Amino acid sequence: MTQLARRSVSGQLKVLGLSLVLLFPVVAAASASNIAAQSRDLQSLTLSYGPAFDANNAVLIEMTEANAGWSQLVGGSAPLTRYRLKRDQVSADLATVERTLGSASLPVEKRTRYAALLDTQRAEVDAWFRAAEAAEVGDQVPLSSRSILEAEAIEQFRFFRDSNRGLTEAIRLERDAAKEGARDSVRRIVAIAAGTMVLAMAVVLGGWRLLQRSVSGPLERLRSVVERQRAGDREALAETDTGAAEVRGLAADFNGLTRSNRVLQEQQAAVLLAHQLALDVARVVHGAPDLDTTLEVVVAMLGEGLAVDRILLYTHDDSGAITQRTQWHRYDLPELPTLPPSLAGEVKAVGDELRRQATVFVLSDFLDPEVQAQERAERFYRATGAKSLLMVPVGIGEQGLGVLSLMTVDTPRRWRRYEIQAVQQCAGYVAQSIVDLRLREMRETQVEQLTALDRQKTDFMATVSHELRTPLTSISGYLELLQDGDYGDLTSAQLGALDIIGRNAHRLRGLIEDLLVLNKIEVTGLESSTEDVEVDALVAGVADLLRPVADAAGVSLVVDAVDPALSIRVDRGQLERSLINLGSNAVKFTPAGGQATIAANRVEDQVVITVTDTGIGIPEKDLPDLFGRFFRASNATAAAIPGTGLGLAIVRAIVEGHGGELQVDSVEDRGTVMTVLLPAGNGRPVPAV
């Protein structure tokens, strides 16, 4: 067992698999033998005994029905000889019995025995039908002779029943034997399966114990070593002399990896610090209140996190002019003066060149003779005193925003890749912050401008609406005087013209009122005075106002019965205005002969008020914009139906101001259903917005 445990896992699995492979053929042979026996029993049941038993019972039933019919015939209660029709059915059932009992699935001796019993039964059937027919004509002979014929038919039926019972009993015994054989086969198969399972479990258990010793145990010990290392014990090593070959190899590889990790840990720690620095910079940048604070915090964090001596951050506009200069230096170093114009003018050019090449400028030693030979580098050295330099462009996409420079002044420095990547990330955060803060300033300016414009618009709407009401009142007054004849009699044409002026003045007054309501909602919100309102009275009042308009338009206005106990806490005037708007729309957009219906009921904790019409409906493409101000459905505009497009906007503002919801369901050319959903009972008070 010990030698087997040291073998490879694949070798151990081969031994386990071979044991199972040797077990399965034996089990399969025994199972096949029992399955074959069971198949024979099931075949004889399904093809012979079962169908023959049912068909023989059918013969008995048909003969019993024939005998009953014959008895009624000779008794005088059944004048027809329908019992003879049973003869063909009985013959068909006997043929079925003969066919099933003659199946090749039965032994020859059993088929011979069944054939003899079937022949006897068939002879008894024929004999009874002959006797029954003889007794049927017995009314033409003396009574004594007729009684003898009837008795012979009765006796013959008894003979048939005995022969049928004998065949049925023989079939039943064989059928029961076949069933028992099938059950025995099932029990044997179950026993074989159980035995196989036990043996397989034994083999698997042995294999499991072997694998536990060669794989699970060593792996558990290896896991323990991993846990120790996770807890801080970097000296822990795995055992390499126990377990399967693969496990021993894994332990050796783990030990090698552990030694390699010790070498990499210091480097990883430095990389993690650089990444953490970038994350800290990102967090600070996203939370900084203004651009100056952002840039000062970033350069300070980079200077301390990367242990450099100086940092310069220059930002510029699109023309290249310096817009901001931020610097950080070590506590014992003086602050640098502003860059000379010759260098400041090159900030944008340097940043654009670095961004165009998608790179950074790295210089480890300014004192290198080759570096000092470059005019730009020599001027930068004189201006800053830097011994090493890392210069990273600051920008987003194609837009350059500035240049970030990190320097050491005491000694040259080799800039690591992870340090460069961290600075690049921080430069990206700075660029995003610059753009975001500039956009925020622009948005704030635009918001202030838009707010001022909106306020001017609101004041203008209020002023215009009020100013329009004054001349409109004068127009309406003089119009009424003219129509009343105070300025003399008028012709019918003049009265028609005045009627047109009156209708349009009325439309203009409605538009002004709607504008005033919307303006009031925008400025002060809905100033509602709520009370408990009976819904049935509210709906009835709305219907009374709309009925003359509906009658004039040839539209049938229907009000469904409303529960008198249904109440709602709302501003009565506002809700009534909403329902009048919905009802007038239903009447206005419904052709003559159509119908508008107002209904109200309670659904759970809501009062549902519906206004339904059979009018022109609303095109599907117009539904999303239906509640917008001054929006009118395209088919209403095409039909030249008058309206301002403000009514539904007012209705929705009132309904939502009461904590409710306005829904619309409409199909063009079929009609519209407007649904108002409001809290039932003592709904929440309507706040002043």
C-alpha cells in the first residue's frame, strides 16, 4: 500500500479503474440473463396472456348480452332478434383469443392445450346460437315442445359458460405465473444491482483511502504551509518526501515559488506604494473643491510619495499662454522663480510633442556631457538646478492642458517604470479634474444665465397674460353691448360676425387662463385647500356642466353609477377643473353619434376615475409627448379641431400635485381612455410646491 501511495495519481486511478472494469462484465452478464428472462415473461404477458384474457372476458360479456336479448325475445318483451348480431362480435373476440394464444412466444405444448380449449368453447358458442334459434321459432309448435327447446338453449349456455371459465382459468394461471416470473427477475436484478453497488463502494472506499493517503493528506499539509505563509511565516516550506509523485512535484515547485516570492516582495511593495499613491491622488482630485486646491494637493502628494525634491506643474490655454503655475519643493529648498519667457513659451510645444509621441521625457543625469550639450536641457538646468527629470504631458485626447515635471536636485536618479506609470496616472487625474472643474464653472455660469432667462420668461408670461385680460374684458363687454342691440339693430350677417368674434374671444380667454394657471404652478406651486369630497357628487357636477356641450355636438354623455360612500380628500375646484378638461376633450374629439363615459370606483387604496370616448384617438407616435405644453396630436391638428395644447399639462400638474397619477390608453380611430389615480379616503395633504 505504501509503494502504491507513492505512485502517480494516474497510476493509482488505473488500479482503481481496472478493479471496476473487472467487476462490471460479471454484473452485466448476470443482469443480461435476468433481463432476458424478464423480457420473455413480459412478452408473453403483453402479447399473449393479457390480450387473450381480456378477449375471452369479452366473449363472456357478449354471450351474456346475447343470452339476455334472447331471453327477452322468447319472453315476449323484445320482438326483435338483435341477439343474433352478437354472433359476429363473439366470433371476432374468439379470433383474437386464437391469435394471441397462438403467438410464437408461447411453448408448443401450451399452444396445443389452448387450441383444444378454444375449439371446445367455439363449439359451445355455435351450439348455443343453434339452440337459441330453434327455441326462437318454438311459438309455432306446441307449448311442451317449446319449453323443451328453451331448456336446451339454457343448458347449452351453461355448457358455454363452463368452457369459457375453463379457458379463462387456464389463461389466468399462466398470466399470474408470468407476472411472478417478471417480479422474480426484477428482484434478482435489484439484488445484483445492490451487490454491485456494495462491491463498487468497497472499491471506491479503498481508492478513496488510498487517494487520501497519497493526495489529500499531503495536500492538506501543503495547505497548512500556505496558511502559515499567509499568516506571515515566510520561512515555511512544504514536505517533498511524502505523497504521490505529482504532489511531491507540486510541493517542490511551491518551495521554489516561495523562494522566488521572497525576491519579488520588495519590488512589489514599491509598486503597490506607487499604485496606492495614484489611487489616493484620484480620491483627493475627485473631492477637491476648486482647481487651485486640486493642483496644490496633487503636487504635494507626488513629491512626498515618490521622495523627489521639486515638482513644477504648468497649465496653459489653447494659445500656449501659461494660465497657472503650481510648485512643490522639499522643506529645505527655496521656491523657484518663474520660468524665463524662453522656457515658459516652450511648455505647450514640449507637452504637444510628448503627447504626439505618446511618451514621457526621462533624464536620469543632467550632468552628463551629452545632456549638457543640448541647449534646452542646459537652460532648464540653470533655471531649476535639477540633476534628474521626469516630464509628463497633461491632457485629454487631442487637448493639451500642461506639463508636469518631477526633479531631484542633489543626486541623479533612475526612474522606475512603476514610478513613471504612477505619475502618468496622476497626470491623467489632474487633466480630468481640470476639465471637470472648468466644465463645472461653465455649467454654473450657464445655469445662472438659464435661471435668469427662465425668471424673465415667467415674469413675461405673467405680465402678458394679465395685460391681455384687460383688453379682452373690454372686447367681451362691447361685444355683449353690440349683440344686445345697445348700439342699434344689426343684420344677421353682422350678428354672425359678432358670434365668431365671441367664440374666438372665449378661446382666447381660455388660453389666457391656462397660461396663468401654468405660470402660477411654476412660480408658487399648487396652493390647494383640501377637503373630503364625495366622488359621486363631483362626477355628477362635472357631467351637468358638460351635458349641454355634448348635446350640441351630438355626443352621448354617459355617467356610470358611483358608490355614494366613495370619498376623496382633494382640492375640489382643482380636481373639478381637471375632470372638466378631460370630459370636454372626450366630447370635442368624438364625432357626432359617438359616446363619452365618466366612471369612478375604488381599487384597493386608490380612487380610479376614468373618462372614456369613442373618438378619433391619439396616434401611437404622439403618446410620449402628449402631456407637453402646447403639444397637440397630429390627427387633431390635421382635422383642424381647435385647442391650445395646455389642458392635459394642467391636468397632470393638478393630479400629480395631489399625489396621484394620470394615465392614457388610446388607439387611433377607436377612442381614448384617460385614467386618474388618486389616494382614497384621507389622502395625504397636498403641499404647496
